[in-house]
Amino acid sequence: MNILETRFGGVIKSGKHNENGECCIFEYISVLKGISWTDLPELIRCVDIRPLNDARWSSDELRTKWMIKVYDALEGSLDWPKDKLQTWITNVIISLVKEIISELPGLNIQIKKQCKVVTNLREAAGAARAVRTAYAATAVAAAAAADAADAAYAATAVAAAAAAADAYARAAAYADTAYAAADAAAYADAYAVVASDKVLIKCCQIWINSVQS
């Protein structure tokens, strides 16, 4: 049996813990690395994947499966060459806008299309601004109409894009553009009450698939 099973009940949990039999992904990794108990990205030497860890997965078992996959893909990412980290975060933001933010509820066809055809960070930022403007104008109506499935897109896009932008801002240029893209669904966050496994898995796949050798 491995440490996850013998010490932590076999699953990764959300949130921050004491050394009391529960752990988040980074706390688990700190034990594997033999360093002091921590959930800090700077000490784990990995970009911040805590928003994905802490999202509302339907089960800890599913959270565990995907968070270990994400960490394995991004292990040591804070020590990657700057151009590799830039490429990763650029790919993440573009993919989030194209594949997740474009599917936020209540967007008109034109804005959806603008999101789906982005090819660089500046286009992603432009699409982000269009989404934010749309939600600013319709937030009250959207909040009343949104059901749990639709709200999943908003909750997940906000968490994943914000963490990606944070990693980018620490290590790369164009931080303002990255944050603009991360801000794409900020208004939707007000009524994002759940995040579905389908969308969370898509976020994990984006983070993993955006890594280039």
C-alpha cells in the first residue's frame, strides 16, 4: 500500500489541512518529497493547481484520479525554462476560452464564435472582455435563469483560468493580457453554484495537454 492509502485514506481532499489524516494534492506531494508539510506552490515547485483541487468534484475519488494526473504533467513546472512556461500558459488560456468560456450560458452566437476562433493571448483577452461585458449587462437575468449544469462552466472557468493566469504573471510577460483572459467569466462567478465533473475533467485535460516537451 502507498502513502496515500496508509496515511490519507486513499483520497485527495479539498482545502488546506493539518497533518491529521487528510491532504490536498500539494500536501500529499510534500509528504512524497520528504519536505515540510505545505500546500504552497513555491515549495512544491509546481504552478498553482489548487483551484482545480478545491473545485466541487462529485467525489474525492474522482478528484484524486485527476489531480494526480495534472500534478504528474506539471511536476517541476516552476523550474521550467521561461519559454516553456509561457507556451504552456498561453495554450491553457486559449483553450479555456475556446472550449469552456465559449460555452458559458447566455452568450450570443457572435460572442461564442469570437471565443471559439481565438489563436493568441490578445484575441483571448478581447473575447474575455466581450464575455465580461455581456455578463455585466445580463447578470441579474442570467442569475435567475441559470441552472446547475450551466453554472458549472462559470465556476470552473473562473477557477482554472485564474490559477493559470497567476502562474503566467509570476514567470512571463503579457501578465495584463493573461489576467484579462482569466477575468473572462468574472461576472458569471456570482451565480456559479456548482461545477460538474464533465467540465472539471475538461479543465484537467486542457492543463495536461497544454504541456509541450
